[in-house]
Amino acid sequence: MQVVTTIAEAVRLRQQLPRPLGFVPTMGYLHEGHLTLVRRARQECATVAVSIFVNPTQFGPQEDLAAYPRDLPRDLGMVEPEGVAWVFNPSVEVMYPQGANTWVEVGALSQPLEGAHRPGHFRGVTTVVAKLFNIVRPDRTYFGEKDAQQLRVIRKMAYDLNMGIDIVPVPTVRERDGLAMSSRNVYLNPEERKAALCLYRSLQLAQRLYRAGERDAEAIRRQVRELIQAEPLAHIEYVSVADDETLEELAAIGGPALVSLAVRFGRTRLIDNVTLR
């Protein structure tokens, strides 16, 4: 496995190694969810590349950029046994050289939910992902369904800009007790970690209601909200029941619907979702 830090090195490798090239972009501090993406890529592609880059432009001024967990030797030790051919680990200066002032923005899809609560977040995400796509030039790239809005925004960007890349969604990987795996889970203290299980329980409730025939979206929102609010350590940012493609909030569910939520436990902000179909 080769570790490269410059764009020139990345271009050389992408040109030399066999196709198809599968790509897993990450911000590091990897967990089983990331490895699941890597394994899926390895099954489907001749060559697999991973990027590890903590992207500053997707963090707001009050967010946890400085505290975001980083451990490059640990991450490299995790991906090498999975058959990754190369890892792109650029500096901020490589990705955003002095004078860089071009941004990629996706319209309506990036406005609600995470976009509303984290202004500028998706502009940073789509810009860095577009840059990584241009550098790595993958045939397929793999994203977890836990970041549901991100997946849809990137898919829309790739389609609208004719990137010719297959965006492959991979189901959310969960701990045994149901908590969605996230690099931010390390911030939770034991009490918050236990409290965070209300997220998965609330999504299970939404599924049960839907399977029992409930199609009133506000009724599902209300009951999900009430379950989470029963946990004293949980502070809701949003609970959404939206169209699975447009992310427009629904009054009545007539097709696939995305139930998504963002909740804080102390200083840790967690997101999760489930699709009703």
C-alpha cells in the first residue's frame, strides 16, 4: 500500500494501476463503517484508493475542527489489510492552495436539514469531494447511507456535472446495540453513549408505525420526537419525515420517505436515519 501526499503522486498512481478504480473518501479516524465501504469497493473494483483528509471548509466557526479525532498510523493499519492499493493524505495547503476561491454548490437539496443547521457545510463538502474526484478520477465511489443528505447531494452533483462516476450507497453499519457507527461517538461519555440509543429506538418506532399503516408524516414526527425527548440528555435539532429524493417535508407519505434526525448529547452531535418504503 502506498501513501501519497501530493496531487502529482496521486495522478501517477491512478494512471498506472488497473481499472476499475474504487474510491472511498474519508476524514480519517476510521471505524467498521469505513471498512465496510472499503470491502465493498474491493469486491467490485480492481484497485481501491482511500483518501484521509479532515476538510476544514465543511466545519462551521462553532464546530469541532480542532478537536476532530485524528490518528493516521491507526487508520493506515486498518486499511492496509483490506487490500487498499493507495491512500491519498494531502495537507490543507495541497487541497486549498493560497488564492483558491472556487466553490461547488448544489441547490435545493443542500438547503434543508443539515444545510439549515450547518450553514456552509455542504458547500465545503461538495467542493472538496469534487476536487477529490478530479484528482483520483475513480470509476466508482462509496458512501455510507448514515449521511443520507450528503449521499443525495453528492449524487446530484455528480449527475449535474456529468462526472461519469458511479455513486454507490452502502447501508449504515451499527454497533450491536444499534448505535450508528461514527467517528464522533468517541466524544460520548458513558452516560451519553447509553442515552444515544434513543436514536435507533426512535427510528425503529417510525418503522413500526409505517408498517402498521400510519401515513400521516406529522404523526410519525411527533411520536419520534416524544420518544427522544423522554431521554433527558438528548437535545433535538431536527426530526424530519421527507421525500426520499427531494428531501421536501411531507404531510402524507405516498412513496419512499426518509426519516432523519440530528440530536445533541452534551457537545456531541449525532445524526441517523431510516427510509420508509
